[in-house]
Amino acid sequence: MSVLSVNVEKQLGALDLSVRFEAARGATALFGSSGAGKTSVVNMIAGLLTPDRGSIALDDTVLFDAAAGINVPPYQRRIGYVFQEGRLFPHLSVRQNLDYGRRMSRRAPDASAFARVVALLEIGPLLDRRPRMLSGGERQRVAVGRALLMRPRLLLLDEPLASLGVVHKREILPYLVRLRDDAGVPMVYVSHTAAELRRIATNVVRLDAGRVTAAGGVELLDEADGDALG
Amino acid sequence: MLNLSPAEWTAIELSLRIAIVATACALPFGIAVGWLLARKNFWGKTALDGLVHLPLVLPPVVTGYLLLISFGRKGPIGAFLDEYFGIVFSFRWTGAALASAVMGFPLMVRPIRLALEAIDRRLEDAAATLGANHLLVFLTITLPLALPGTIAGVVLCFARALGEFGATITFVSNIPGETQTISAAIYTFIQVPGGDAAAAGLVLIAIVLALAALIASEWLARRAAIRFHGE
């Protein structure tokens, strides 16, 4: 059963983006070289970028439908987004960052959910720090926790490891795998690194110059190794 | 230490009241205009920008005169406010506050606008994905991040309002106990031969108040920086 269905077109400067794919539960890798339009697709799913034409649906909710004039604003989509640069709020502590989504949707505090995510990502000792005082790896773990604690229906991860060194990459990947297996939230994971995706992806959508060129299982990543994408 | 007459204390109290009221009333408008100029493109933006900065380049006497003919009892805006809201500016301390606010406004808007322009808009996108609507994004992300610039704008406007002279005296004259601020009182003293000694106390007070405003702004800015950067 497909969870997410994307069928969008948009002219982005010289790039003529036309992308159509379905994503099932598990982690769907959006894979391709830089400039292929991966981030734009993810931004459209999140509602931060409006497609020219097409539709986006999550479970049985239509998030966007150009023909029907439907465009659910990002703050009502309940889609967690982990950005490449973390984008933690610099004026808030780690704890306040983690709590932000709950406060904005006016839900009552849920101490057990909070404790579970903090334990999963092992960010307990960081709670009272400011984002400035965190290492790159810690920052991305907090960013993942913040997105998880808003109880997302879907989690978007846009090159969450790209800004990290090798050591931090190795540090974070196990958490993401744990997340995929334990939290049960479907994920769309954007990367141009085959090795990273091999660890996390359950299915793969390959994007080239704004078009889907292949969709299927993780074996698609092996073919890509020869293309100097890895 | 300072041997000030009751009239001088009145001038000091009046100056502070005028400056505080002027700054407080200007602040919401300063944030709104700073936000419009930083974030929006609209027809007449250049005109609004020019209008806001006009008091900075116009002779204060001209600004005061323009206030007089528009906000005076017989002026179009003044007559309207008097009739429907009972608000009178002419020859009242409220008029002095209006003149001070208008003169301080460009100094307030500029740092607020710069602070808003410097904010990473991607943080606002992140807040939106976390469920914050436009108003909540503004209140919880935009405004706190623009706080240092807002503090700078408030202090500059306050200092300008405290020292405002030309526009105020043109608009609401120099009435002891109503519109005679520290500046106007000093001016009155030194118009009289041998009044220098009498003016000295107020001059000292003016210096102390200006320094206090500067120190307060430094302190507030440092606290805001510590909140943001956790040092």
C-alpha cells in the first residue's frame, strides 16, 4: 500500500521538474546527483514550495491538488522535516527546540514520548544547551528529535548527514536506522551518496535532471556506483 | 548635591514621560513599518521609506510646522481625533510626545528593519513545518531573533525623544508644566542674561540621562547576545 503519492511539475529556472512516484512505508530514498531537483521535491511535499501542476497525497489526505485548488499550508501538514543544516532555533535551548512542535500545535506535554525520543537519540545531556554549543552530529540528532516529537505522519530527511564529517556520519546513521525500525514513521530520505542510502533505504527513487529515471528496490543503488554518484 | 527647583523637576519628569510614551507608542508602528520595508514589495514602498526618513533630513522646525497644520486643533487629523476620540495634541504634553515619536521614528525603524533582513528565513520555514502558522512564526521566531535590533531602535528613539527640541517647540510651544521639557527649559534659561548657572543643573541631568540610556542599551544588547549564543 502506498503512503505517499507525488505527481508534480514545476519550472525552476533552467530545470524542468516533472516527478511522479509512490512511496510505501519504510524509508524511500530519493537518490540523484546534485541539481537533480531532490530538495525541490521534498520542499513541495512539505508545502514550502508550490508546484505549478499536479498533486500530492499522503495516506488518504490530499495535500496539494492544482486542478482542485487545494494547497494545505505547511503548518497543517504534520510532516516532519530534517534539514541539511539542522535549522535549530538559535534563541531556544535544545529542550525548547524539541518542544516547539508540541507547543505550536497546543498539545499537552507528553513526558513519556519526550523521554523516548531523548533516549532513542541519546540527547539527554544536551537538553539545556543552546544550539551554538552543539557539535554538528549533536545538532542533527536534535533536529531529528524535534521533527519526531511533532508526531509526524511522514518524515522528510534532506541530506541530513551532508554537513557532517565521516566520524559524525557513522555516529548518526545507526540512530536513523533505529528510527526507521522502531518509530514506524514513513521516511523520504534524500541523498546523493549510495553508501549512506544502502544502510537506510528500503526502496529507491532515482532522479536525474528533474525526471524519475528509475524506481524500485535498493539494487538500484548498485547500478549507480559506476556513475560516480557514490 | 543638585539644587533643582520644583519647576526643573517638573521639566525632568515631563521629559521622561514624553520620551517613554513616545517610544512605547512608536514601537508597534516601528516593528510594522520595519517588517513591511524588510519583507514586502508593494506599490509606494519607496514613498513610505522616504516619508519615514523625512524627519531625519527636514529642518525640525518644518516637521513641527507640518505637525501643527495637520495635528493642530484646526488641522484635518487633529480636528478628527478631537471630535471622535477626544485626543488633543496642540499645546499639550501629548503633542510633545507625538513630535518626539515622529522625530525618533526613523532611528527606530532602521535597526529593526536591518535586524529583520538579517534573519535566516529558512528558520521560519522550519517553524512552519513544525506547525506554527504565520502569526506564531512571527511571535516565536522572527520577533525574538530581531530583538537586538529592536532594542537598538528603542534606545535610539528614546534618546532622540528625550532631546527633541525644534519640532516640539514649534508644534506645542514651551509651556512650563505642560510642554516645557529639559531642552526647552535649558533654552529658556539661557535666553536670560546670567541664566547659565540655572541651566547647569539641567545640562548635567541631560548628560546623565543620555549616558544611562546608552549603558542600558549596551547591557540589554549583551544580555540578548548571551541568550542567543549561549556564552
